[in-house]
Amino acid sequence: MVQYSQLYIPNGVAVTERGGVAGLIIVNTGNGYIAFDRCSTVNPEKRCAVVVEESGVVAKDPCSGARYLLVNGSPAELAECPLKPYGARRSGETIIVSN
């Protein structure tokens, strides 16, 4: 987890290209961890990977402009469906993501 030191703090967010359809976003909720597939739910066949905005609480689809709240993956703008969530838990220094 040292590679993603931002996950040590509540509301910390880490992005990886590995896993899911278009990579993963992992969030420290303060009460545990949650992961979301980076694949936008707007035209998912395009496999457009959402990007975390500077605020760290919103992810934006650069293809459609859709935005998602990272507290729960829900749509904030344009999208109708939330980001796909995955279970995530910490085991020592490792974050384990599963569906």
C-alpha cells in the first residue's frame, strides 16, 4: 500500500489501470475501503475511463462529460447509472479488491 500512501487517510483516493474494465478507483471512506470500476456507465462499450478531479470527491468521464460522486459512485451529472462498485478491504499493507 506504500505505493498508494494516500489511502492511509480518510477520503484518500488512489487510481490504478489494473482491474475492472477500465481500471479501478479505490477510496478510503474513513470506515473502510470501496473500489469503483473506472469504466463510465455512459456508453460503456467505449470503455472510457473516468478521471478523478482535483477535489478528490468527483470523477469525470472525459468522453461524455458525465460526473460521479466518489462517496458512493452515484451519478452527479449526465449519467443515469452509478459506477460499478467492488468490495475492498485492507489486509496488512495490501488492499484486496473483489466482486
